[in-house]
Amino acid sequence: MFSSFFPNPKLFFPAVLLWTALSMALWYAVARDFGPQLSLGGLIGFPYPPAGVSDATATVAIDAARDVWLYQYMIVSGAIFVGLVGWLLPHRWFRWSVGVSALIIFLIWFQVQLDVMINAWFGTFYNMLQQALAKPGAVTQEQFFGQLLTFATIALTYITTAVLTAFITSHYVFRWRTAMNDFYVANWRQLRHIEGASQRIQEDTQRFADTLEQLGASLLDALMALIAFLPILWGLSSYVKELPLVGEVPQALVFVAVIWAAVGTSALAIAGIRLPGLEFRNQRVEAAYRKELVLGEDDADRAQPPTLQTLFRDVRANYFRLYWNFLYFNVVRYGYLQAGVLVPYTALAPTIVAGGLTLGVLQQIVRAFGRVEGSFQYLVKSWTTIVSLISIYKRLRAFEATIRDEPLGAIEAEAPAATS
């Protein structure tokens, strides 16, 4: 599943984490201060302002120039890592598994930064709305449409990046499937006796690559959003002096986001603990039913009605059991997510009633809280996808065990009828 596409996974993935940690440490230690000397931002309209200038405009210019310098730093750091891996760990799929992976990571980070820009825009725009509604004529139409144009520019960039990322990712997933397909087809003689072997190669390889890419991309987005928005929420917590029923809590908004996410993650993990096994068994009974139908196309003695009825009874029994388990799982999941809409407003209730913030700050807090909370809720929002991935992994893991002459898992030895 991994070695067919990635170069030496046991070495490659730890190296990715180590390189990321080293790059971040180098950035915060020294690299970010070299922007005025090394950045090429001036060539695209984002130069550092002259030394000694310290007004508000210069502060905004410095932040923009530093962001552009960060993008350059990430590109150089990623290119060095890709080059080293290509030199030290040559692999057939190196350009896609390493090079395109680095590109996708950068694009995800860039989208998070655009989301940060939109969050800042919300603060400015809603403060302007509050000012305009409170005092007629305080805001001109030029200022109003100027803010809309700013949002349109950021949104257009975001849409372009998202579309490009989706296109590249689609090709990336299919290349990964191709790598697994080639590997398993080369070992077909050993694998063809495994239940549903054809389906596992034809369908599960694509589903595995697609599902794991989705989970990996959403995990990266969650981590990057946490890195980007947690300091923002930390700073905005200064507006919140106390929480309902609790009183004063340092960095109250961060405290609420962490506690609420922990409660949801624990509840969903308990409610969905049986789902991976049921999903796996569902694939088995479906494969047994499909196989009998396929054999019946060429052999009149196969796929007789009594046999098909028995096999379909197994399919129905497993689906009904799956529906029942998803019933109480979804009660917990949707109840938790809907209740979460009210959490930031509940936490802000004393501050709102006391008039301790503006409409723009309120919008910034709600959006930043949602992003931080969403990052902490990665497992909550991804649990059904994780369940599906575990099921697919177990099916492909049987291939790995067979190729290595290892014993199959206990669930592989179960007869399909055991699910009825």
C-alpha cells in the first residue's frame, strides 16, 4: 500500500516529520529575520518598507512582505528535501509521491493563509458596517465597494488555488492507485485465491488512495489552521473577561475550544467503536454475493435462486446491523455538531451583553473559534471516513500478509454467513 508508491516508507515518513520540525525551528530562530536581505517579494510588489518607518501602513507592509518571504522559504525548504530524497532514496514514483506531495502541502498551507486574510477582512468589513449603520455618511460608497473588491480578490485567488489543488490531487490519487495495482497484479498468482481478490485490486486500491489522501489533506489543513488561527484566537481572548457559570478563565476562548473538542472526540469514538468491523464484514458479504453472480454468468449451475437468497440474506443482515449502529452514532454526531454552533456565542454572552466588543471583532472571534474548534474536531468530522479507511486497509492488508507468507487476520477466517 505504501512501499509501492513511496520510497522506503519506514525511513521516508519519519524524515518528513524531522525535516518539517527542523525547517520550522530554523524559520523562527533566524530565517524570518533575513527577509529584508533575501526576499524577492519586491519583484512582485511586496517589498519590505525602509528601515525606521513604523506607522500603521508600514506594519501592514511588513506583515505582507514577511508572508511572501515565508512562501519563498517553504518552496526552497521543500525543494531541498525533495532533491535529497530523490538522490538518497530513488524510486519509480518519486516525482509523484515526493515532489507532488510537497506541492500539495504548500497549496494547502496557502489556502489556510488566504482564510486568515478573509478572517481579518471580516473584522474590518463588519466594523465598517457598524460605523455606517450607526452614523449615516460615515462611510463612503468608494470605501464600501473597495472592501468588497478586496474580498473578491482574495476569494478569486482562493477559488483558483482550490481548483488547481483538486485537479493535481485527482492525478496524484490515480498514480498511487496505479502503483498499488502494478504491485498486486505482479503478485496475482499468490493473491487470486483470497476472497474478493479481483474487487480488492480493481476497487479497493482506488478507494484506499482516495480516502487516505482526503484524510491526510484534511489533517494537514487542520494542523495548519491550528498553527495559523490559534495565535489569533489567543489574542482575541483578551476581549473575553469571563465565561458563563465558570467566571474568569485565562485565554477563555482557547480553553472552551479545547474542552468542547475533547468532549466530542471522546463521545464519537465511543459511539462508533463497532463501525470498522461492520464495514469490513459488509465488504465481505457483498463480495461473496457479487462473486456468485459473476460465476453464474458463465456456469448455469451457479447462482441458483436458493444460493443467491442465502447470500443476499447475509448482505441484508449486515446492512441492517450497520444502519442500527449508524443510527445512534449519527445521533451523537449531529447533536454534537449542531450544539457546537451555539458554543462560541454562549462563551461570549457576558462580553456581548456588557458591550465589550464590536461587530467586527465578534465576527473575527466566531470565525477564528470555528477554525480552531474544527481543527481540534478532526477526529469527530472524519470518523466515518476513518471507519471506511480501516475497512479498506484490512482488506488490502490481507494481500500484504499473503505476499509475505504471514497468517491472515482472524476476521479473514470468518465465513460470510457469520454476519447473518
